[in-house]
Amino acid sequence: MTSNSLSPGVFQNRSLVRWPAFNLEMVLIYIVLLLVLITTIVPFYWMVTTSLKMDEAIFRMPPDLLPSPATINNYQQVFDLMPMGAALVNSIKIAVIATFGTLLSSSMAAYAFAKIKFRFRNVLFFGFLATMMIPGQVTLIPLYILFSRLGWIDTHLPLMVPFMLINAYGVFLLRQFMMGIPDAYIEAARLDGASHLQIYFRIMMPLCKPALVTLGLFSFLGNWNNFLGPLIFLNTDSNFTVPLIINSFRTAYGTNWGLLMAAACVAIIPPLLLYLLAQRFFVQGVALSGLRG
């Protein structure tokens, strides 16, 4: 068999091989995403490794990429020197109660603005949204005077009640989602004799689950990371929250970076677990809430 007899089949098979086209745009996108990934992960990696280092190894030059030797002494001191356990309980209590209160009040107001027709509805809604433009620092002194007269200073009530009563962003987010729910559901329920309260609990709440999870995560993280409120209203160590405990490792004479990083590692565990559990609904809620309405 000669080479000429093989050449047509060989060339035909080679012609079927398709090499992927070089796409410069996709390469640039992947490079940018890789840089964003590195800048996001490196601080967390450095925080964890620093929390496992001895004091003399933290500022060693060149820096150690891995703690050698690794120690959990910083974590032990965080719980021994400071009321970190009580701070975790306080932060979880405040964040959970404020989050559920926010979801209840915001969803009720959003249902009224989205599905109940009444006079000056849009005017009231835009006036409600205008409160988002007022900085929290402007109302800090009046709130302190009010809470002081109510006897709420050095309690957790100032950190929960205001967030439970009003959340303009939460109302806006849920209203946008509810505007996309067909009115036919409500009309059918009204024909069956359902009240607005029954429609709210039995129809709107199940359909708004992605948006509720999204708002719940935002509210939980906002209350968990709240530093200014506890700093102003809390005075007793047993009432401190996690951000105040973390800040206590910074003094006018220096910063204990090992203890600070260990406390920060402990502080990110509850929000991280919550996000992992609600990730599917969170992504869905962010995608849909901005497109509806």
C-alpha cells in the first residue's frame, strides 16, 4: 500500500479536527476574575495564618506563608481574656431578633405598597424611600436622648427595636419583588373570601421566599457588623457585641494582631455558615428582585 492511497483519508480525518478559536476577550475576562479572586482570598488567608502564629513570627521578614509552628494560643486567649462567648451570644441574639422583625415589618409594608390601592400610595412610598438619604449620624443624638429617657441605655433594645420598626431598603426590595407577582392570585383569593392578612401569609410569603432570604441575609450581616450603635449605647462588658470585643484588642499603645485576627476568624463563622445555607435563595433573590417591578 502506497502513501498516496493513505493520504486522502488522513487529510480528511485531519480536516475534522477543530482547534478552539483564540478569544482575547475571554482571556482578559478570566485574568481580571483571577486577580479579583486573589485580592479577595489573600486577606482571609493572611488573617487565618496570622491567628495561628506566635507573636514574634507575625512581623518576621520575609513573612512566613505558613505558620511555623502553628498554635491555637491566640484563640484560647481570646476566650480567656475577653467575654468572647457572651459577645457571640449577644450578637446572635441581636442579629436574629432584628432580622425577623425587619422581615415582618418590611414585608407587611411592601405588600401594602405593592398590592393594596389607596390614595397617595406612590407619594407615601417615595417619601418613605427619602428617609434612606438621611445619614444615621444625624439622628444619633436624638435617638440617644430618647433611649436615655426610656431607660434603654446599656441594653440591647436600641440595637433591635429601630431595625424592627423601619427598614426603607427592605420595603423597597420586597415591593419590587411583589410587583412581579400576578394580581390574579390575589383576586382569586379575594373571591374565595380571603382577607388581606390571609393573602399575605398564605400567598405572598411563600412566593417571596427568595427575596425574604436575601433581605434576611443583608439584615443579619448589617446587625452583626454594627459597630457604632453598640459603641454608643452599650457600657457593660457583659453586654458587648463581637465588633466591640474585636476593637478592644486595639489600644492607644498598639495592637495585638494575633488576638485581633483570632477574634476576627471567630466572628466570620456565623455569617459564613448562614450564607452557605441560604446561598441558593440568596442568588435567586438578588437576580429576581432587581428585574421585577
